[in-house]
Amino acid sequence: MTAFAANSLLNRAALADDLIGPAGFSLIRVSSGAVMLLALVATRGRHVPRAMTPDLLAVAGLSTYLIGFSFAYVSMDAGLGALLLFGGVQATMFAGAIVGGERPPGNRWIGMGVSGLGLALLLWPSDELDLSLSAVSLMLAAAAGWGIYSLIGRSVTDPLGATAWNFVYSLPVVAAAWIVFSDTQDTSTRGVTLAIASGAISSGLGYALWYAILPRLGATVGALTQLSVPVIAITLGALLLSEDVTTRTVVSASLVLGGIAIGTATRAGRIRSRDHGFPS
């Protein structure tokens, strides 16, 4: 979750200071992530990685996330963007889980409702918080993309290989966006460095780890767990990027965390019971 939050901070830091454009950031991010992941796959197998058959829905979801994410952060703080992103991810993954036959227990529905209330509070129009409609729309599109990508990850048998080739196959899509929506500002060395850090470390390594643990969590717990990312992003954004933290943002983040606690309480209790030899 810290790696996910780092993506918001790195992206916002690069775009807020006009160090690089959103299209260029996305392209360098997916390129460096692909290189890092393919290198890990090659090291694991000690040979040139063999291409996997593309999962077009996964590639579409990842590409939509990468592009929408960067363009949304042109005019949105890191913490607020993360709140919108993972609130949308939660809704997408819950819907996908239900369609797929998963039946979440009551406490998970309550947790989702409490977290949703926190996000509704954040988006409620007011003079205290001014959010761009286009930025909100782009971030929600990114949320749908990441939610779909995460749902597909539940059935992946080779997390590292799947993540690597999803990045490779997303590269032409992001490159096309870079050509169509060419950046107007110059690209600085620091901007490129931030994009590489986001792609190779926070995205490449972070997403491979996420794909590895997601099958153990399930869709609904995975969705709720990701709602801790905005709280991390808000905290680090205030400390590292001097972003404003309003009372409304704090209340919203508290509701989100409360929803996570409620929604995952039963599962955590069962895990503790098994660890101590008690029936679950």
C-alpha cells in the first residue's frame, strides 16, 4: 500500500512543478516498469523471457489507469487523488466480486458504506474544497481501470510474469496517448527520474507483489485494504509536498479507515483464531 501511495506522490511532485508532462510521465513510467519486470523474470528463469498471451482486458484496465492517473494529477493533490482513486476501485471490485458469485458478509457491506460516506463527504461541493470536474472524471476512469486489473489478478498463476507482460502490452497504448496528447512543457531530468522511480519501483515491484498476495485476500477484502492508500498519501503529501490538509479531508480519511476496520474485522479475527488453534 505504501508503494501505491508513492505513485501518487511521485506523479504529483513531477506534475505540480512542471518537471514533465502527464503523457511523458505515463510513458516513462510504463517503460521503466516493463524493463524492471522483464529483468526480474529473466533473472528468475535465467533465460530470455518468453512472451505470454496478452490478456486484453487486463491490458486495457492497466492502460486506462496509467493514463487517467497521470492526467488527473495535473490539477489534483496527491492525497485527494488517492481518495478518489481507491474509492472508485472499491466500488469496481465490490461490483465485480458480486457479479462473479462472491457473497460478502454483512460487516464488509457496512465497511464499504462507511468508507463510501467518507468519499461522498470529500466530493460534496463546498468552498473549502474545489475539485476540477475533468480531473475527477479522469481519476474515476483510472479507478475503474485499476479495479478491473485487480479483479483479473485474483486468478493469475504467475504474478511476476503476468505483471511484466501486462506492462509490455500496455506500452503501445500509452505511447499512442503520448503522441495524441503531446506535452507542452519541457521534460526535465528530475521529472524523468521521478517517472522512472514510479515505474520501476513503486509500480513494477509494487504491482507484482500485489498480484502475488491478491488471491489470498479475495476481491472485497482487497478492495477495502487498498483504501488505506489515501490515508498514507495524505500524510506523506502534507509532510513531503506541503499539501493542505483540511478538516474535511481528515474527517473523510477517518471514515475511510473506519470502514476498512469494520470490513476486515471478521477476517482478521478468523486468522487470529487459526493461529491460536481455535476453530474459525
